[in-house]
Amino acid sequence: MVTTGLRTDPQDTSLDRENTHEIGNAHDLREVHPLQSLLPLLAQSLAHIADESAHMMVVTDADGRVLWRDGNPGVLRDDSPGVLRDGNSGVLRVATEPDRTEPCTDRPLMRVLHVQSRSAAPIIDPDTDRVLGCVDISGTARSPHPATVALVCATAKLAETQLALRMHERDERLRRRYEALGGHPGILLSPTGRVLSGDPLGTLGERLPLPAPGERMILRDGRFVLLEPFSDGYLLRAAPLTSAPTHLRLRGFLGEGSPTALVGEHRLPLSLRHAEILALLALHPGGLSAEQLSFHLYGDDGNPVTIRVEIHRLRAELGDTIGARPYRLTSPIEADFLELRGLLASPDPASLARVYAGPLLPRSESPEIRRERDEFEVQVRTCLLLRGSPDDLWAYAQTSGGREDFEILQRLATTLPATDHRAAAAQARLRA
């Protein structure tokens, strides 16, 4: 059996002297790749079977560049149309056609390529959910064994399990160092932005976009924080205010009100389009590019040039509260919909009913705003039906979504005294 990252077999003449520098680059790529430490495990799982069945095992990176090959010596030495050398890097690739290479996909596959069969499965990084690489068994047989795909998939899952175990071990070491500080001074993040500790209600989600260390950012609940390196990860701490920054306050975004922005003492009525842009930037504190904003506002028909013009107009009114590259809010922000998002994680329906004046920007047709609006509506309604008092339910029944909500009205009609005018109103709406 020949085991090789590239062909290092003494009988192999496919890589001549002029490719020496390119081979070194391939070796460097293999040494720093996240799958490097798993290559012995992958080889142990598949190489012996590949050798005995006249196949070879190939491990590639996400772009299809070969990190490791192992298997039957005859197949490894065979320059068939399905195995090519990359003219740019000197590494080998598995190709579907003699002039085209194939990167990793995010699902297993089985193909017969000319006189070569290939069964492959991706290896997904549990930390980032991205494809790290691909493991496959290739050979000259026209018909691969039916169990080959299952075997390759099981090997890929084994590699992912090992990656997950190592990730959890790193996370636990980082948490122990964090807890040793005492008092939970901030929010603990992994090197890739996963939230590990300091957010017991889970309001920040599983992952945050990472700004540069020392750069201020705004969380979903409006808090202003700084990113600081900590051990092998990061801490988000409350940003010190050396001088009072200009606060941005967004009002009238929930319900039928008129959206406005308050910057200091300056009050700015907002058009629907400007309200949508500010809402999207507040809901995506890590920032959005012009292309992303355009897609969130218009879908596939959007034009980033239009977004840049609207941002220019907004910045003329709101000053330095909007940063660029990517577009983001740079001032401490307060907004009724951000307050609502925070309250949805709290056990106080009364506060929820007080804040929720109705759907988020109800006239907006933006795909992203509609998605957020629907999520708010479902969460608020569910919370009030589970824990809300008659007063809370009546407050919700005054919103556009609650006026004709059969379940809400029925609950009011049956729980309020018959002499209560709200019970009579609920009965009238039910009859209508």
C-alpha cells in the first residue's frame, strides 16, 4: 500500500523536478488544514478497504485540492482522466471531466466518471457549519459497491464527531478560565463568535459577528459593547463612555404609528424606506453590505446602487450614527422592537402587552421585515395565550393582528365577567 499526501512513491514519476516548489505549497496547505490531525483516523477507516478493492482514498479541502491519498498502489500510479494535477498548485484533484475539477459539495454523492467511479461525502465543521473538505473512495471500476457511499458517509460523520468533541473540550477550557474571573464580567465568545457564557436567556442567539478587537458594537437588545481578546476567545464588555455619545431612538415602528428617529434633541420623521433600512441595521448589529441590504429590502430584484443613495440621504440627516463598510449603526440605540425582543425572553406578559402596539412596520413589503414581523407576531401571541392576564389579552386584541383573532376573543369572552364591557366587545366581534 502507498500512503501519500501527494505521490511520493519512488516509482511515481508524475511529479517531476520542476514541480518541487508547487509540492512544497501543497505540503504547507496540508499542514495547516483543520483536517490534518484527522488524516490518520480517516486512513485507518478507509485506506485498507480502498487498497484491497483496487480503489484509492482521497481527502480534499473544500475547493477540491487533494490533502491526502492512500490505497491501492496501481490506482495511485494511474493517471486516468479522473485524476488530474492542478497546473497552478501542483496538487492533485479528482475531476468529473479531463478539463474540469470538482470542489466539495455539502452532501454525499456517487458518480461514475468515464472509467472511474467516485463515492464522496463532505466533512462539516461543527464550529462554523462550513464544509472543511471531502473524503471519497475512487477507482477504475465502472460500478462501485452499493455499500461504498454508506461507508464513506460513516467515515465523514466519525471525523465530524471527533471535531465536535475537540470543540467542546476547547469550549470547556475557555469557560473554566472565564469562571475563574468571578462575577461573569461580560459575554464569553469562542474564537469564531459562538456565545459560550454570559447570556443566560439566550437573547443574543448562538453566534455573533465579530468586529475588530477594541471596536464597539451594538447587541440585539441595544447594549453598546467592546470586543476584547480573552485567552483563546473573546469577551464582550460594556463599552466605557468617555463622553456621552449621541443616542439614536427609533419610535413608532410597531403598530400603526408614524416611524420617527430621534438623534439627541433632533426629531426626524422617516419615510417607509428609511424606516426599513434603520430597522434592518438595528436587527443586524454586525452590519450589512449594500448588496445584503438590497436583498433584504427588495429580494432578487434589488439594486445596491439604490441602497447607497438612500444611505447617503439618511447619513445627511442622522450624521455619524451610521457607519460604512459594512453599513451599521454606530451609536447606542433604543427601539420599541428591540425592547420587545428583549421582553419576549422575560416572564412578564404585562410588559409585553404594553410594548407591543402592533406588527413591525405593517406597510412594509421587505422580505426580511415581513419575516421578522411574522416571528414577533407568533411569539407575542403564543406568550400571551400561555401566560397573559385578561388585561394583557385585551391590549393585544386592540392591535391589527388581535382584533379578529378568534382564540384571543374567545378567551376574553369566557374569562371576563359578563358585566365587563370588554367581554361584550369580544362577543360582538365573535358574532361578526
